Amino acid sequence: MRLVDLTRTLDSRDIERLPDVVKPMSSVLVPEVEYYAPDGRGAEAMCFIFGCERHHLPGGEGWGEERISMNSHIGTHVDAPLHYGSTCEGAPARTIEQIGLEELFCDGLVLDLRAHAKPGEGITVAALDAALAENGGTITPGCAVMLRTGQEKYDVNELAWYAYPGMTREGTLHLAAQGAKILGTDAPGWDRPFLVMRQAFHATGDSKQIWDGHFAGREREVFIVQQLTNLASLPPNGFKVGFFPIKLAHCSAAPARVVAFLP
């Protein structure tokens, strides 16, 4: 068995690389980290706790420690139904710690949408069906469908990464109706980019243009996963994938380590 990591690395130094226009949303991209190095503040912390001096520590070093502040939706993360609203399928929406591990380890498919979707536009049902036909696999109950939109070409410092193809209500419900439970993407977000949805709303006055891909999860329970990476390393189907979020009580999401298990 071969393991493939599908998780985006979180680096506090990326804040310096973000385009200015996306810095207001930096909390879902970059953690704030206060570093306590063994030869610096880590040693100072130990000396304070133990009432000792640096020469009492091995090589004058203490422990390494980090103090981190981050959004529950940072990086590669799993959305719980609470993210879409307080109810789901007419019942109280589940939080992230209420989702069982057995629901987060399942068969996986990768739909290659690079030839079927355009940056900044909604991914159509026809595009999803075409990519599924090319995949050759079948969506089975409880499986994970991961969308390869081509965003792997870009880094967080490139504006093109934020102009991704996004999902709509129709597309989300189309996959869910076939049995998919986990819906993932290599894009920063699941829906169309915020600016695109905002412009569509103001142009039409139609409130259904607002975050419709996510809001579809109020009608059909799904777990949405964003900011996947390395989908190019996976076969179209025939593998297992595990989505393991941090167990944060009462939360609408949590960062996750996502790993594909290839035979």
C-alpha cells in the first residue's frame, strides 16, 4: 500500500506572500504562529517553570513549542453540516466531532474537470457527468468525490489561484443524489469565488446566487473539503481515502490530514 498526502502545508510565513487583495481572508489560508525555539523562548519558559537557569538544561536548550491561532476552516479542512446552517435535512446540523471516523474513510474518485470548467465560473452538471464518464468509475453510497480543477498549477501568492471554477447548488446536489457523502476540491473554496457570487447577486437580485454550493448542504448532508492538493498523484478511482479532522467540540469545521491509500 502507498500513502499519498493530499493536505496543503500551513506556513505562517505565507502571510508575506499573499496578494494584498486576499489578505482580508488570510485566516483561512495562513495560521498565526508564535515560535518558542529550544535555544530561545523555549528555554526561557522552562527556566521560569522549573526555577532553573539555562546552564541547568542540556546544551542550554529547553523545549520547542508553538502557540497557534487559526480559523477552523484553515487550509485543507472538513466542513461539518453546521457550517451550512443550524439544520440539515430538517434535523439539527451535526458538528465536526459528531462525525464518525467510519464516515470519513471511504472509496475515492477524482473527477478531472480541467477540460470541462472555466476559472471563475460555475461547474455545470454536464461537466461533472462528462468527467465522471471519463473517470470510468462509479459513485457509490458514502464515497468521496474530489474535483481536480487544475488549481495545482498555482501557489497562494498567485491571483490565478483565487479565480477557480466553483460548484453550484445544482452540481452539489447532483453528486449527493448519486450517493457521494464527501465532496472535495483542490480549489481554495467550494463555491464560485466570492467576488463572482457577489457580482451575480447584484446583477440579478437573486439571493440564490449567494453561496449556493454550500447552502445545498442544508438539503442533503454532505461533508465539503477544500484546499486539497496533490490530486494529480491519484488514479481516477480504485483507492481509499481518509479525511481526519481535529476533534474540535461544537465546531463547524476543523483542519484535517487527508491521505489516500493506494493499493
